[in-house]
Amino acid sequence: MAENLPSHIPVMRTEILNSFASVLADSDLAEIRYFDGTFGRGGHLKAILEADSRVTAVAFDQDPEAIIFGEKTYSEWVKNGRLKLFNLNFSDFEIERFGKFDLMLLDLGVSSPQLDQGHRGFSFYHDGPLDMRMNNESGATAADIVNNYSEDELIRIFKEYGEIFKSFRVVRAIVHDRKAKPFTTTRELAGLIERVDGWHKKGFHPATQYFMALRLEVNQELQAIENAFEKLVLGLRLKGRIAVLTFHSLEDRIIKNKMRSLEQLGFPVKRKVIVPSREEALQNPRARSAKLRVFEKGTKPEKRPGYFKDDEGDEDAEPTEPPNS
Ligand SMILES: C[S@@+](CC[C@H](N)C(=O)[O-])C[C@H]1O[C@@H](n2cnc3c(N)ncnc32)[C@H](O)[C@@H]1O
């Protein structure tokens, strides 16, 4: 039942609200339009709608469970038309259908309820079917990939998405074992990785990067960002802002490069990437690897006083610790 699902703590909520504050303050519009491409449990969306009564929202999530949760939990906003929810991938965004927006947010990756529920198959700590689909109504599962990809294909995705440069022994063991019995559960796969790779780093399960790589492949997560980012920027009104929260260095690299390559449309609000406070990273382990980048549509102000005042030093902040999911 949706109401019994584990909760999700919105990451860098204050920093995101701060990034949107000037758009809200400078706007004299009667309606400010917010697009949330990764609704999840609606934590960020709630904070933004509560920050300004003029804000109306359109929210997508490719996970049907998230949409059911949103319809129940925010039923008042759904009823009065302040919130419109769609079970869609944000790469399906179309200006012609949804119009233009003043604020947009992508909070990439999986939500805590997805990770913590064994039946979704994302976690090596909770046994469940080897699934990992955010949209669990269609597409190939992690089991389909593990049981059918060739040795070379498996090595490629573990290298490209998991940054595992020596996956040969694990992949060979997978290919050997699946002949006798296909993999069906998360524990079967995690057990094989524990057995073959062993524990190298305290507190860091040896399956972490393998599971991350499979998740990215199953959900085509990097492709969704590649395909959607420019479309979303085009869907911003002038002086509108899009904030993107990433949890994986490959995602952050794509966003950083996209923001640079779209300089004819706008500019990054800060030169440096924004990272969570020490306090937040201590309180919420899932925030530790978070990186926030914000892009504004329009011409960069030549000299807006104080614009970059807290923004000196290297372009990128120190790398943060890996996630411990
Ligand atoms: C980190 S959670 C978002 C949490 C949300 N900001 C909150 O405060 O509750 C990411 C959510 O985005 C969804 N998601 C990830 N990639 C998506 C995509 N390409 N299109 C639509 N939804 C996506 C996931 O299903 C998940 O529910």
C-alpha cells in the first residue's frame, strides 16, 4: 500500500529553494509554472508549492507507484488543479503538450522507497526479484540482462557505468553459473559477487558498483538525460531556471557538458557545483554523493552585483564519498 511505503528525505532542499528564490522574487506573474521531472515522493515539489502560493506544478515519474502515492498524498492539490501528475519519463517532455515553465527540477536516480522495497529488486541488502525497473510495467529487467547479455556486453556495462575495470572473474562466473540456473534474485547475484570479488573496502559492499551499472542499463538513465536536457531548457521561459541533482559522476559530467554546450540558450548560475552541507551528509547518507547544478535561460548578466559573490575558486568541488545503498 502506498501509505506504508518507506519515506524519502528530499536531498539539498534548502539549496534548491535558494536557487529558485530569485525567480520567485523577481516574477510578477500571477501563476509561476514548475515542472518536476522526477516526482518520487514529492518532497521537493511540496517545499516549492509551499514556498509560494502562485506556483502550480506538472510532475512526471516513470514509476507508476510514485504517481499513485502522489494522487493520494496530494489529493487536494490534484483536485484544485494546482498539481498535475503524469506517469511519464521526463525524456517524453514536449513543449507543445505541456507548455513553458519558470522552474524545473530533475532529482536523478532512485528514491528511498524504490531502494528499500525488496520486491523492486534494486538492493543487495533486501532479497527480491532481480528487476531494477523504475517503470516496472515494461522493458527488460536486470535478470534479463544478467542472463542474456554476452560476456563482452556485461564487461562493457560494468566498465562504462560502474567504472569496474576488472570485472572478468565476476562476469565469467555469471556466464558459467547461469548455464545451470538463470539468476532470478538480488541475493543470488550479490552472493556470487561477494564470493568472487570479496570485501575490499570496509562498509562498501562489493556489489555496489555492479548493481549501479545494471540499474543504469535497465533504466537507460544516462540516455534519458542526454535526450531530455536541451528539450527541457527550450521549455523554460526567459529567466526561468532548471536545477539538476545528480548522484553519479557520469550523470554530473553529462549535465556539466550540456550546460556548457547550451550557452546560446542560457548559462550556469554558479561556476562551481553545489554540494550538500556536512550536516546533511552526516544526517542523510544518500545525500553524500549529491551534486547540484542550476542553469538559467537567457543572457548572462554582465555584472549583476553579488551574482557570483559566494562562487570563487575551482570550478568543481571536492569529490564526495560513494553512495552506500
Ligand atoms: C531521487 S527520486 C526523486 C525524489 C523527489 N525529488 C522527492 O523529493 O520525493 C527519483 C524519482 O525519479 C524517478 N525517475 C528517475 N528517472 C526518471 C525519468 N527519466 N523519468 C521520469 N522519472 C524518473 C524515479 O522513479 C524516482 O521516483
